[in-house]
Amino acid sequence: MMSNDPGSSSSRSTSASAPAQPPAQLSRYESQKRRDWNTFGQYLRNQRPPVALSQCNYSHVLDFMRYLDQFGKTKVHAQGCVFFGHPDPAGPCTCPLRQAWGSLDALVGRLRAAYEENGGTPEANPFANGAIRVYLREVRDAQAKARGIPYKKKKKRRKPNDDSSSSNLHDQVQTSAGL
Ligand SMILES: [Zn+2]
């Protein structure tokens, strides 16, 4: 009988090999949210002067979204461009690439959640500010016009967790900006 043997470590060693950590596999959404949050924190620290998270307000969020445009891959034709209003692929032109509206919208949703998960209060959440919604709506409408794609609500199919449009944001930021 060895059941009372104090030196028995067989059960101990199995639990020791599984240290107390969150589940090893985060969902795609969770890991993307974490990377978004890190990217945003890096962005704030890179400001001159650096912006503390407690000082962060909606204008920093707006600046952050405009900053991300340089890594965008969505052609948004200017009003003077011959391709304005035509769905892509249209042809070569000098209009800028930007973040697609859907990418920004999904990004803001993730960062809004991350802000509160990292100790921020809902009242102070800069991602929940009305100015962000207004900006996103403007981007959506401008991109719809520029590309000739009406962003109408589709009623027949609902995909509540579809964040596929944002999948490349981080790769773009990290490879292009070296963050
Ligand atoms: Zn163009």
C-alpha cells in the first residue's frame, strides 16, 4: 500500500507540467484583439509626447485610424478620378489605398472591448465615442461612392461574427511599420 506515501509525486508532476495559464489556444478573435490592443498601445507610446492610456480620447482613436490608412489595400478613388464610382478592378490610377471601412469597423469593435478588459471604464471608453461612429459612417459612405458599391444592409443573410475583412490589418502594420 503506497497511498499514504508523502513522497509520492506522481500526481503532483502531472499537474506541474500544466502550469496555471489561460488556455493555450486563444480564439482568432481574442488573439486579434490582443494584437490590436498592443498595436494601439504602441501607437500611443510613439506619439510626441507619448500619450498615456488614461489620457487617450477619441481624437487619438481618429488619428490612429487615419494613421492605419497608409497600410491599407483598398483603393478609394478621388472624385476627379475617371474610375470614381466604378467597382474595382478598374485600372491604374494614382488614388490612395486606404483601410476598408469594414476593417476599421471591426477594429474599433475589438479595441472597444479590449479597453474595458484592460481596466478602462465604459464611460471613458474613447472607442465608444459618438465621433468614432460618425467617422466610420463617413468612411463607409465615401468608400461606397468612390467604388460604386452600395453598402446596403443585407437582410437575407446575417453573419454576426464575420470579421474576415479585417484579417490582414496586423500583418500589414507589422510588416510595413516594423512595430
Ligand atoms: Zn482612382
